[in-house]
Amino acid sequence: MVETQVGHKTRSVEQNIFDAAEEIFHEHGFDGARMQEIADRAGINKAMLHYYFRSKDRLFQTVFSAALDRMLQRIVEPLASDLPLGIKIRRFVETYVDELHRHPKMPGFIITELNRHPERLKEAALKHIVPVLPKIQEQIDESVGEGRIKPVEAEDLIVNLVSLCTFPFLARPVMQAVLGADPSRYDAFLDKRKTSITDFVFNALQT
């Protein structure tokens, strides 16, 4: 395996390519990304890029699948835990918003991929999200039986949470203009939503 020296750490060329491709695909999407730009950012020539990844589509599949898998694993972890339902919802929102702060272009990246290859997102959902739904529904039904919340389907709860978390990131340019907020103020607004989203959902579920 060819290696390059970065600072005091030795990194594989393949990892450099992956990191460069992830940045460029997030910035430009599949259609706007250029293999030469990826090679330049990875510090290699285009021939070496094609040696590791034969085509742009193959490289994109690798990057997209890994990035989505990594993100879903982190945000679903609270849902799969044994935490009480209320804490589980709060942790999910906090984790999801923090992940979107770290990867603000991921929502647009996913929307683009939904239009190109919806089966890839279906596979990720089946792997990460579908398995936790029965456990969440069980907790919901238990809370409903105790008279603490209104009945709700686990699917509806997750869709509502994801929508409330994602839209302000996906529509950032428009919402930032509407709110008259500079980037730092809008970042603060997004951070505050971790509390406002959970409060909104808790109030909606209360009997």
C-alpha cells in the first residue's frame, strides 16, 4: 500500500483519496465533482486515483455509503439504547443536530442521492432505522398505557423528529436571510433548536 507523510502521521493514499472525495462530493455533489480535483486535493495524480477507484461512480458509492453509515450509526445509537423514552428523544435530537453541525452539507447530499439512487438510502434505513422501531413503539405503548402521552406511531415520531432537525440545515441560505441572521447567529439558532424541538415534541405528546 502506498503511503504519504502528513505532519507526523503516515496515511494511506486510499484514505487521502477518501477524505478528499468526501469533501468535494459534499461541496459539489456527484455531477459537479471532478476526478482531477479529487486527485489534486489528495495530493496524487489522476492515474493513481483511477488505480484505487476505477470510476467516479464507484468512488462516490464508497464515500456516500461510508459517510451515511457513519452518521446513521451515531444518531440511531440513542434510539437503540435502554434509556427512558423522554431522554431517548432528547439525546436523539442533540446527537442529530450535532452531527448536522459537523456535516452541514450532508442533508443536501442525501436529497441529491435520493433522486439518483433511492435504493442506497433504502438499504441504509433498513440497516439502521427499521430495527429500532419496535423497541420505540413498545416504549410509546407503555407510556400511553400509563396515561403519560398520547398515542403515536413510532414511524411518525421519527419522521417528525428528523424533519424538525433537518429542515433548518437544508434550507439554511433561505432561512438565514428570512431571519436576518449572520452565520454565527444562525449557528446559535440551530444550537438552540436542540431544546426547542424536544420541548415542542414533548408538548405535542402530552395528554
